[in-house]
Amino acid sequence: MSRKVVELFYDVVSPYSWLGFEVLCRYRNVWNIDLKLKPAFLGGVMHSSGNRPPGLVPNKFLYMVTDLHRLAEYFGVPLSPPSNPAEAMFEKGSLPAMRFVTAVAEKHKDDDALVEKVSRELWKRIWSTDQDITQPASLTEAGLKAGLSASEVEELLLLATSQTVKDKLKNVTKQALDHKGFGFPLTVCHVNGKPEVFFGSDRFELMAHCIGEKWVGPQPTKPTAKM
Amino acid sequence: MSRKVVELFYDVVSPYSWLGFEVLCRYRNVWNIDLKLKPAFLGGVMHSSGNRPPGLVPNKFLYMVTDLHRLAEYFGVPLSPPSNPAEAMFEKGSLPAMRFVTAVAEKHKDDDALVEKVSRELWKRIWSTDQDITQPASLTEAGLKAGLSASEVEELLLLATSQTVKDKLKNVTKQALDHKGFGFPLTVCHVNGKPEVFFGSDRFELMAHCIGEKWVGPQPTKPTAKM
């Protein structure tokens, strides 16, 4: 039975994307899916779709803090908001970080493993230990923690400023917009040639239903023997 | 073991509220909870919290149509959007309908059963069969289908225009705002004297975790013997 392709569009600036990312990374060993990581630029999707950050509504912001705290515990993801979320998310933003991740994706086209590790290290910085993700030194630290060599990090930092990578990030972001995206995470499950699009990290039970799999909570146990 | 009080703030103009309402009505026989229905006015919550309807972002509107269709099927709720959602939701709105439901709640203070039935009949009209919910004749039809007598419907239509009922609806709406609400459904679970607030109809698994119960999908089977 061929594996269903599932694309995950995300940006490390988005905490709900982190939750969705970890859950799908766990489930790619449980469900019969071919998970494709699609690092993209949330700022572009918000701007082009005319969407506004939910945190601009004060009560929504307060709710998100509680919601993320509860979900982080339940999902088993060490998520903790930065001390100044507005500065981290909107003033500093994620463009250099997502170009860096895109450079990793460009250099390792056939293997998502490093994209996964680098993305996770960047999330840990902005959404767990309240560290910068905009400066070259910050990206270097994340790259080294993800297992890259110093020379490869240097090469990737250079590649991240190339037109090729800028265009690639724009292109992946456009793909999310082509799927009528308005925020991240955006998960696109290809089912019988038709894309089934899910926004957010709260539709996994429904997603499982759509792709003919079973949802057993955010921390599934990997089956010891695959069928 | 005393039952945990769970309050559900809702408005029949909100399709996600219908999904949440049906699920909680099913689970009140499965979980050890005392479900309190809190009919309120969504327009007031949106206005006072400074929130905007999600459907104003075109991609979000398109997504909601798909999302609701998929959820309705999965949840087993006969939800189908009205032909002109903007007219039904924003131009006509739900104020007369929610005053009518509030009149039912005022007259039957100790029993939610009629509030439940009348609310469901109103949801069926606006979110299933594309019928009006603003005219007295429409409210009458819904009331009769819910099992009320013609004379009681007449009495309730009168009560719905009273200051008592107007104030009660305002008061319940204010309670939702006191819980920092910004939309419906808003579910407040009272756990160890602390309110745990959930927005939307996609946090039931987390809600179950918070109140020490088990989520087994949107259509649980009622246990044959209660413990």
C-alpha cells in the first residue's frame, strides 16, 4: 500500500506549528504517511491572505497563553512563551531563521532529517529558552546543536542569503497560499489525488479519519513491528 | 464523588457552538459532569472583546466551509451552511432567537431539557434547513417542534421581550466576558474551584484530560450501567 503524502507548512515563529510538527514527526512512524516538511514564511501568508495575528485581540492573547501552556504539557513539548512575545514574533520575526532552514532544505533535498533537527533547535530557542533566532551567531548555535559541522553551518549561512534560497522560501510560501492558507501550521494530506487541508494543531483526530488512520493521542507509542 | 460543573456558553448563530453543544450533551451521560447550558449573545462578546468574525478573511471563510462540512460528518450533526451566511449571521443575527431561548431558561430554571430542545430546533433552522430565526412565526415553529404547547410558546414570546429576559441575556453574556471570552462556544470547567476555560469545539480531548475523564471521540456510546 503506497504511503499518503502529507505536507506540513510551518514557521518556527508559530508555537502551534511546533506542536503540530512534533505530533506529525511522531506519527510518521505510526501512520502510513510520507511526511514532507515545508518550511515557509508565516509573515508572507498572513500578509497575502489579509489575516491578522490572533494575539491582537486581548482576550484571545490571554487565552492563547493558557491554551499553549495546557497543550504543551499534554503534548509533551517543552514550550514556554518568550518574555516579550510581540518583540520576538513581530519586531524581530523569523525571516533569517526560515531562510536558514530553507538553505538546509535546499542542500539536503532528499532527506528531511536535518531540516527537522534544525527547525526543532530554532523552536527551542524562540519558544522554550527565550533566545534570539535572527542573528548569524544564533543560527550557528542552532545548527551546531542540530549536529551540523561548523564549516557546514558557515556554508548554509551564506546559502541562506542567496537568491536561490530566497526564491525557494517565497515559492514554498506561495504553495501554502495556493492551498488557500491563512496561517500555520497548515497540513495538506493528499488523499486519492485530492488535497485535504487542515489548519492548526487541533484536527489530528479528524485528519486521521480522513486518511484512514487512527488517532491515539499526541504521544503515540511506535508499534514494535510494522505491518 | 461530586460532579464537576461544566458551563457551555453558546449562541445558535454559531455553527461551531452547535458541534460543541451536541458533543457535550452526549458526554453529560458519559462523563461525571453537571452540564449547565448558558445561552448568550455572540454579537455582544465579539463587540466587547474587539474580536472580528473569522469569515471576514476570505481564505479563512473558504476553510471554514470545508472544515464545518468535514466536522459535521465526523461529529454526526446535520450541519449545512445557509445559502447566504453573511445575511443569516450578521444582517439578521440571533438576538430575537437568543432572547427566546433565554425566556425558556427563565421559565424553566431548574431544568435544561427544554433549553436544549429549543436551541437544537433553532440551530436546525439556521444551520441545517436554511430557515429564518428572527420572526415570531419562526420562533413559534421551533418551540412547537421542541415540544412546547402553542399557549406556552405565546407566553414565552411575550416573556422574551421583557426587561427581565433582556437583562438575563446581557448578564449571561457578561459572564462569558468575565471569563475573558472572545467567541463561542466557550466551555468553562470548574475543576477544584478553578475555572478552566476552553474556546471552540476542538479541545475535548484536552478538556477530558483536565477534568480527569476520557475522550473517546465525538459519538460516545452511553455506558449501560453507571458507576
